[in-house]
Amino acid sequence: MTDKNKSIHEFDLQLIVDYFANVERQGPGSPEITIKALSFIENLNENSLIADIGSGSGGQTMVLAENTPGNIIGIDLFPTFIDLFNQNAKKLNLQNRVKGIVESMDNLSFQEEELDLIWSEGAIYNIGFERGLKEWRKFLKTGGYVAVTEVSWFTDERPAEIEEFWNEAYPGIDTIPNKVSQMQKAGYVPIATFILPENCWIENFHLPQVEVQKRFLEENAGNEAVEGFVANQRHEAELYRKYKDYYSYVFYIGRKITV
Ligand code: SAH
């Protein structure tokens, strides 16, 4: 297998963390879509507790914090991201109600029914959409909300190149109606879904990486792992441009009900 076709999972984790520590966001998104998703969520107040799972360095968490009352806990597996997260909270003077902690999303330390809202942009794939929705549900109060983004197909059939890429990178990818059905079966009322527009990928995710890629290649000339990783990121961005009519990240917002 050439590096170009490697899945991100096959690269050294520290390399990936160092690379993504240089950009504001570690996944597709934008302040506008975070605020749009938030518009579907009711009943938040100063006493609310929100978890942002797989927060990365907190690009979307800070937007969330500036547009909602209550306390927010950001969770990420990697201390590098959580250090940046807490620095970012401090810069915005949000440190009293926004805190980042290192923890794994498959072993969260919340109490049952403690949370009013679970947020997760571009990260639930690490545990899997269905598994994440099912396992995290117990931490939500009845009536609490979940809002996650997940890569999804727009159509039942896709060109072979992109189908193969995603089936290898994330076999959990599925169509929007199937994801909505999974959310409902996991014990949530599907409140809203909307597709992340192109600027969430190109302007806010791919373009900020271009400078980092150049610098990484200059500073690590001859390092095959770095060259392979950068080639992989560029390939993924090219595929998006070529096949953006067939997939995107999609916001899925649900409300926990008693079943
Ligand atoms: N929400 C951020 C980051 C998305 S990238 C944004 O939209 O910009 C996915 C994030 O999930 C990364 O920060 C990665 O470190 C984190 N992650 C991966 N596996 C994890 C796990 N098991 N538990 C918690 N976080 C994890």
C-alpha cells in the first residue's frame, strides 16, 4: 500500500497530534454551523453542564461557550490538545466555566444523568456513531440533548473511488436516513439534521493546513513518515473536491426521552 492511500489510523499518533496542534480546528466545521446547531437546543441556563467530547484544542467549544450559559467540559484523549484547549479558554477569559480534561470517550467519568447537553464535532467516529450515542446516553438527563457531526453519504450509490476510500477509512459511514434511524433506535428523538456546507471543509479545514504542510515538509525533509502523512492529507482534500456531491459531515441533533 502506498502512503497516499494509507488511512490516517496507520500513521504515528504523535505526528498527527503535532500536525493538528498547528491549526485551529482538527475537523470540518465553522462557528456558523456550531451556532446553527445550538439554535435547536432549548432550556440551557447558568446551571447547565455541557460535555464537548473529542474537543481537540477547542475551536468549536469556545464558540459554544460564547453563545450559551453554563459550564462546559472539553474531553480529549491527547494532552497536547487539552493544554491548547485550556490556554484558549484562558485567552478568552472563559476559564471559570470552560475546562478541558484528558479522558477517553469510551471510558467517561461523568455521573449518570449529569449532563444537559453532549456535543461532539468530527469525533464520534472514534468510538462509532451508534456505540457513542448508546453509551453516552446514560450521562444525559431525560430531556437533555445530543449534538454530533458524523460523515455521511448523500446518496445510496457512489463512485467506486470514494466508496472504497471511506469504507477503508471509516466503515461506519452510512446515509443520512440510516444515521437518523440509528439515533432514534439509540433512544433519542431526532430533532434536526443538516449538512455541513463546503466552507466547513475547504476554507476552515483544508486551507489552514496548506501552510502547515509546507512547513512540516521543510522541517522534516527526507522523513518518510511525515511525507507520507502530508501526501495523505492532500489526497483526502483532493477527494473532497472531486466527490463533494456525495458526502459531507452532517449535524445530528437528538433529545433523550425515556423509552
Ligand atoms: N472537535 C474538534 C476535533 C475533531 S478531531 C474539531 O471539530 O475541531 C477528533 C478529536 O477526537 C481529536 O482531537 C482526537 O484527539 C480526539 N480523540 C480521538 N480518539 C479519542 C478518544 N478515544 N477519546 C477522546 N478523544 C479522542
